Amino acid sequence: MRRMINSAELFVGLRYLRAKRRTRFVSFITLISLAGIALGVAALIVILSVMNGFEGELRDRLLSMTAHGYVTGSEGELDGWSQVRDEMMRETGVVAAAPYVQMEGMIRTNRSLNAVLLNGILPDQEALVSGRTINFVEGDFDVLTADSRSIILGRFLAIELGVRIGDGVVLLIPRPAGDGTLESVLERFIVRGVFDAGIQDHDSKLALIHMNDAARILALGDRVSAVRFITDDVMSAPHVSKNLQARLGADFSTSDWTIENASYFRAIRLEKMMMSILLSLIIGVAAFNIVASLVMVVTDKTGEIAILRTLGMGPADVVRVFFIQGAVIGWIGVILGVVAGVLLAINVPTVVPALEHFFGFQIMPGDVYYVTQIPSALEAQDVIIIAVTAFILTTLATLYPARRAAHVNPAIALRYE
């Protein structure tokens, strides 16, 4: 607009928002448009907050047993791990680091034969890395002692094997032989604990043994598979990983959780984008309703627009009158939607159980999903982007009707008045 809106334009624009008997239908469409904008904005805020909550929940559970990053040798094995660990602890942001030996094999009982991923750990150091998130159903890290042949199983793995504390299991582990082939190693272990990490890949496949037992099975000596670390801020792990690579040199290889679990988070980002596009259609439909209602207002007010033009109001002034009307509808809808969306997103953990109780069903039953409560993480950036986008869209929706009103010819409109 070339100049600020004056009081006369503001008065006329707001006056047209009030319904008369003959314009009840137009006002009803206006109300539906406002409600549609509010509903679309609120739905977008709530859905994105829930998706953010699931992303955070998934990240926490994935990192419960995998740490934030790791350092290994160029050949997939690490010699002199204690010096590497000391160097890692000097890096800013690293709060804990622990070595581990990883191997794959089979685990057998009289009842079942299952694939297993074994992590050989040092209990006191591993407790600093994953002890904050892992939940022990029975036992703890301390049951793993050097050369004790003790094993801790994931909860679902223990159920599938049908074992309890004190039962024996047999591990079948392939290891490289001197001539480049593989040889099978059979080892008997005693179940001393059960953990629940909350991720199926961990709970149904992962088992923990002491690092000395794992090194003996693979004949590694003092070597380990890698040293993994956690940081004070999970989002800083890629930066820390790069710094460690530069600090340690080309003989070592580093990685972090964003690389190891990229497919999970890529899927969530894709889902968030598709949900945003679909829910934005609600706002789009509401914006078209604004166009339709304003066009009907222009048609109904043709005579009044002509009178305003004869009284000295120019085309630009008429544009501002109808711009005010459409903008107020859109902006009120956006504000109501933001308020409702923020309140719902904050209270999702309270609202969802109330709805479940009222309707008598559980949205996410524990026997199907690992996350039994719908999480929500409201981010100010999402709210701002949604609000600004909706403001722009509803403002643009007023331009066509406003310009159409500005092109009303007073002489033609008043010919039969």
C-alpha cells in the first residue's frame, strides 16, 4: 500500500464484517473460513509437536545402547584403546567414553536358536556411557566380571529363548582363522541379567558380556572394536566427531549417531514434510473460502462501492477497505489457531489419556508399541513458521477480491439505482 490505512477505510472495512439479514449466507461462509484457518493452524502445530516428540523419543531410545559416536581403527579394530580414550576425554564436549568389542553369532538353548549381536564391555566404564538410559529388569552391569562367562540378555531375546536368571546358553561365534577362513567357536554362558532398552533391535538381538570374554572368543588380545563416547549435547556429536578425526589422524575412523541412524531420522523428516503439506491444504481451502466470501461481498456491495467512489474514494482506497476485511478474517483465524494449537501441544500428555478414558480404548497399547504415551515437543520455530505462512497466505487471498472491488465503475453501478 502506498500510504497507511486511514480511519475511514478502517471503519468501512470493519463495518462490512457485520452481517445484515440479506448477507447472512456470506457471513456464514466468512465464519467457516475463519474456523478453517484456525483449525488448520492448530492441527499443524499439534501434529508437528507430536512428530518432534516422537523424533526425540526415538533418538533417546536409539542412543540408549549406541552412544553418540565412536572411534575405531582403519581396519575396524583398535589397538592401544586406553590412549585413544584418554585423548577423546580431552575433547571439549565429551563427558564419557568406553571401549567395546562387537561380534555377531547365534545363541542357542534347548528351546530356541536365535541370531545375537554381542557387545563385550567394561562394566564400570560402560555404566558411564549407557547406564543413564538402560533399564535393567534383573541384574546390573556389575554381574559381568572378567572371565566369568556371564551374559546379560535383551528382554525379548530372553523371552524367545525361554531362559531365566541362572540358566545356561550356548554361543556360536564365527571368527577369522589364520588362513583367511572362518572357524566356529562354541562357548557356554550363564544368564545373569536382563535389560530393556525400549528398541526392538536392541531388546530382541543384543546381549552383553565382559570385554575380556569377548576378546578371548575372537582372539583379539588387547585390541577392541572401537571406543564410543557421549557428549554433553547430543546435537554436538557430529562436530565432536569431526574434531576427534582431526585430532587422531588418518589412522583412525570416527562416526556419530546421525550417520549410523540416518535412515530413521530421514523417514521422520519425510513424514513431517508430508503431514505439513496435507494439513496445509486445510488452510488453503479456508483461504479460497475467504476469496469466495469477499467476491460475494463485492457483488453485494457494488452500489455502496460506487457511492464511496463518487464521494471521492479512489481505487487504492477501495482496495484497502476490502484488504482490511479479508486480513482481519485471516489474522483472527491464525491467532485463534496458534493459541489453540500451542495449548493442545503443551497438554497432549494430559488430553490424550482423557480421550482414551472417555472413548474406552488405548491409542498406543503397550503390547504393540514401545512408546505407550504420545510425546509432544513444542518448538517456537515451528509455531513462527506456521503463523507467518498462514498470515501471508490469507493476506494474498484478499488481493483478487479487493482489486475487483477497485475496478467497479460508479456510472454503470448507479445506472439503475
